[in-house]
Amino acid sequence: MKKKNKSIGQAVAVGSALAGAALGAAAVILSDKKNQEKIKKTIDEISHDAVKMGKNIKRKADEFTKNTTKNQKQTVKKVVKKAAAKKSTPPTKK
């Protein structure tokens, strides 16, 4: 469960970084040359960090897949099928 929460946290961080980059791009248009360079540098750093986080998430997902046993994978498939079946059945009338 901790791995899932950490991955969600990283996804939120990536989203925040992208939102910051968008705001930074708007600020570039409205600021002077010296500030434009600072903002560009910050955007580059944020983008680099976002790429590193994405690679880290992919690596952890690959490790999870590699370390998961066949029985665990079958159990996950059964749980997913049950959840899908529950969602697809219409509600019963009383």
C-alpha cells in the first residue's frame, strides 16, 4: 500500500511541476530579460526533475512486475474480474 501511495504522490508532484511550468511560461512573456532567463532555468530544472520521477515510477513498476509471483498475478486478475463484474451488473429491483 505504501508503494501505491508513493507513486500517487509522485504523480501529483509531476502534475504540480507541469502546472508550475505553464505558469512559468506565462511569466516569461510578462517579465524582463533577466527574469526570463531565471524562469527558463527553473522550468528546465522542473522538467528534468519530472523526467527523473517518471523514470523512477517506471522502474518501480517494472520491479514490482518482476518480483510478483505467478500466484499473485492470478489473484490480482481474479480481483479485477470480480470488480468488473460488480460494476457491469445492473442494480436489482426491490
